[in-house]
Amino acid sequence: MTESTPLTTPFNARTTAAEIVAGIDLAGHRAVVTGAASGIGVETARALAAAGAEVTLAVRSVEAGERTAEDISATTGNKHVFVAPLDLADQASVAAFTAAWDGPLHILVNNAGVMMTPETRTPEGWELQFATNHLGHFALATGLHPALAAAGRARVVALSSVAHLRNPVDFDDIHFRVRAYDPRVAYAQSKTATVLFAVEGNRRWAGDGITVNAAHPGAILSNLTRHLSPAELDRTVATGGYVFKTPQQGAATSVLLAVSPRLEGVGGRYFEDCDEARRHAPGASGGVADHALDPDAAARLWQVSLDMIASA
């Protein structure tokens, strides 16, 4: 593959979500942020609300969501912050959310996720990380497609991770029914799937005025890292060259993709630190892997995902 010059912005790894939305008016826009009761999800929702958007926090715990909504409304003055239950590992929950949605949707931020969990399976027998990080969000986005199309110009932001560099999607054994379960491999595969979703989703939906991009938020200490021991966290930092961001900084790339006029019409790409990522080079700590931007793999994953959800 040949690489075009990546898109850059005036922002960087230290930029906060509030700085991204400064001067942007989202009045009349409606947004959904998954996993918005903790971590960077809170700050993503807060920035969108601060810019005047109506924001729905799609969360597993409605109680936690209500507390977050009250906090966001208090800090932004925006009373149009709502809460709706959503468990991405439960396809019935996803279907109920999409069925209940009424009217256009301008911004969908697929922020929620689980990371390096012990081997766990959904009732369908799906591996939990793939089921949550990819299949749940895939079902959510495809279910909300009519609402996104109705908005005229809508944006979908899919949260990935630098971990995607480790592994492509293993189409022969996605759910670890044959190979031994490895939480790191499972997480990496799910985050590659997130980028592939952006590639194929943008190809399919650009004609509807919908752009889809993937974002690596950076390393942030949050509930997402709860399955990592202190030793594992230290090893991850040492081997990855990470500098931890604040949640406000971690939300910046997602918010950039959701609202920035600089990204109008831009889709199917992977961003980190508020810039489009370069192709990963051996030995480099960041960038995007060729296997995550492979259009054939993206198309295959889309069909595989449709088939899985249809059989659920």
C-alpha cells in the first residue's frame, strides 16, 4: 500500500477535549456516547454538552449515568443530557436501545469497552472483548444507521487502541474456540476490528453523508485498566513508551473526529494524538497497522459481523 500524507491539525497529545470544542456551536445536534459514565466517556460527553449538543449517555449502570448527567449539566449549564441503558455484550439490550431511538442522530461515539478480561463468553458463546468492543458497537451503529442518515451530515467515532498493532482479526477462530485464550490477543483483535469497522462503514455510508473514523485515545488510567495488575501496568508503560494522559486529554481525539470542521468529509481513517496516524513502522511505538486498514479484511469482517448478529 502507498501512503498519502496524513492529515494533521494544530492540536496534539496534550490538547484537551474542551480546547477542541472551543468556539464550536453544536446547538441542534444530537449525540450518543457509549460508556459515558466513567473515564474518557465522561469527558467526551461533557465537551459535546459544553458546545450545546443534546447528549445521551448510553451506559450499563443507569444510576451511575444519572450521577454523571447531573455533573455534566452542572458544569456546562446544558440541561439536555439524558441517560439510556445499554449493555453492549447483550444484543437484546442493543436492539432495545436502537428501537427506542427517535429522530436524527448527528454524532455517535462508540467509546465503551473492556480490556484484557479473563476468558468470558456471552450467551451466544462469543468471546467477551470481541462481543463488547466490536459486535455490540457494530449492532448499535447499524441499528442507528437510519437516524444517522436522517441527520444529513453525521459522524461516527470508533474507539480503537495502539494494541491493534499486535494482532489482526483471526477469521478462522475469532472466539478462541480452538486456540488457547490470551486476553492480550483477544483485546488486540477486538481493536483491529474497530478500525476495520471504520474503513468499511465509511465506504458503505459516505453516500448517506455519514463519515466513520477510528481513534486511539492514548494511555489513560481508568476503569478500562482494572484487569491489569500493577506489574502489568508497569510493563505496558515500559514496553509501549506510554505517557499517561488525563481523561480530558484522552477524550480530545474522539471529540476532534466528532466535531471539528477540519474533518468534514474525512472518513475511514485512524487518528492518534489529534492527527491522522502514519503507517506503523517496525520498532515505532504508534501508527496504524496495514492489517487494520485492509479493505478486503474490512469487507469480510462486516459480513461476518452481520452473520453473527443475525444468528444471535
